[in-house]
Amino acid sequence: MANLGGMGDVLDFDEVTIVRSGRKLLDKVTWGVDEGERWIILGPNGAGKTTMMQIAAAQMHPTSGVARVLDEQLGKVDVFELRPRIGIASAALASRIPNDERVGDVVVTASYGVVGRWRESYDDLDHGRAVELLDLMGAAHLVDRTFGTLSEGERKRVQIARALMVDPELLILDEPTAGMDLGGREDLVRRLGEIAQDVYAPAIVMVTHHVEEIPPGFTDVLMLREGSVVVAGQIDETLTAENLGATFGMPLVLDRHGDRYAARSAT
Ligand SMILES: Nc1ncnc2c1ncn2[C@@H]1O[C@H](COP(=O)(O)OP(=O)(O)OP(=O)(O)O)[C@@H](O)[C@H]1O
């Protein structure tokens, strides 16, 4: 059920802790995402970013604390009903796509898990939509290729088209620009910026290591270090050299050029 006139919380983490092999991968993470927000998750290798996204995608339950996803509490909801409402692009999911699958089918099959859709003309409509989404990501020319023949950057674009195929209420992008050359990265950052600035787009959470990859139109940032939130809030106030330095454990200089950022060591 859509939440009409309610709080509209997309994600609501209350002291979420994940313990594996006696280690706290996440330690009392408290965080909220509302409709219309576009979040960046920044943090060094091993900080727990992907673990956070697995909870947000209803793929993992907290060891302790409460996680609500699209107004449903994990542990009390059928995750098989919840997952189709979430679009996710991640390296873990990409590795499960068969190499010999046609790109158009990679995108279209995302919708097969969605129940309750109008079945008539289902195939034609969905194939048309898949091509539109590939075009939105600059990958329409790849529609008849097999996934295994694509470059790293091309695979990322196809995965994002696939994540959008279910018309999700939450879009999760885990390092979407990793492995891309400069031109490819800039093109994808621009396209993600266009999605971020579309008022009809879902709430978005994007994980990255680099402030250079923050697309225009993103509203908020959460910085994570060793499983704990360093700081979270609106980008304009929160994305500072000081907060970045505390997150990455070194003095940093942060430059802003319009709606793009760049960081480097201060020493
Ligand atoms: N099942 C597990 N048992 C023990 N440790 C684990 C397990 N799964 C993940 N980890 C560890 O948890 C930490 C957080 O992992 P996670 O993948 O969430 O980090 P990340 O911030 O996404 O890192 P990266 O930027 O390198 O992708 C890492 O140190 C990882 O080795």
C-alpha cells in the first residue's frame, strides 16, 4: 500500500548493528531517507557501505536494532514482496547475470519478479521500456549483445537500466562508476544527475569512494568509517574537508566547482 499523506519514509534505520564472525560490520547506524531525497554514501574500503546497502535492499537483517524499508520492518515483512519495489545495481548482482544472456533480456527480466501487473501486451510493453531505459543510460546500441561481451563500464549502464525496469520506489547504486574511464564516468555522472533532478524519480542512494563522482542534484550525504556514521545531512552543509578528513583518516582539501566536487590530500 502506498503511504498516502503519511511520513513517507523510504528508509528508517534505528541503531542498526550487524555482527559477523564476532565483528561489528555496522555499529548502531541510525539514518533516515525520505521520498525525493538523493543520498551519497561515502567511506573508505571496508567501512560497511555495501553492508548498509544490503539492508536497504532487504537482502540482510540487522543483528540488533530496527530497519524499516519502504515502511515495512525487516523481520516482519515478506521480503519477496518487498524486494521487487527496490531497484539495485551492484557488483554482487552483476556477477550473477549469465554471460550468454542478451542485454535486452537482462533488463526486461528484472520485471518478472513484479506481481500484479497487467499481463496483456506485457512482453511488447516491457521490451519497449527496456530499450528506453537502455537509451536513458546511453546503452541502447548494446541491446542485442550478450552481457559477457560488454566492457565494465557498459555493464554498469545495463545494470542501472535493469534496476530502473521495476519502476522502483527506491534505487540503490553501489559504486556505479567503478571501473569506468574518465569520459565514461563523466557521461554516467551527467545521466545520473538528470535522473536525480527528475522529480518523478524514486529516492536514490548511491555508494561511492570519490567526491568527484557525486552527480548534480544529490541532496544528502552520509559518511561511514569502521561501521559507524561519522556525519549525515544535507550535502551543502555536511560535505566539508573536515568531515571528509575524519572519514578517510587524513587531512584533505575539498574544492567545489558549481555542482561538482574534487578532493585531494592536504599534505
Ligand atoms: N561475513 C563476514 N564475516 C566477517 N567480516 C565480513 C563479512 N562480510 C563482510 N565483512 C567485512 O566487513 C567489512 C565491511 O564490508 P563492506 O563490504 O560493507 O564494506 P564497504 O564499505 O562496502 O567496502 P568497499 O569500499 O571496499 O567495497 C569489511 O572489512 C569486510 O571484510
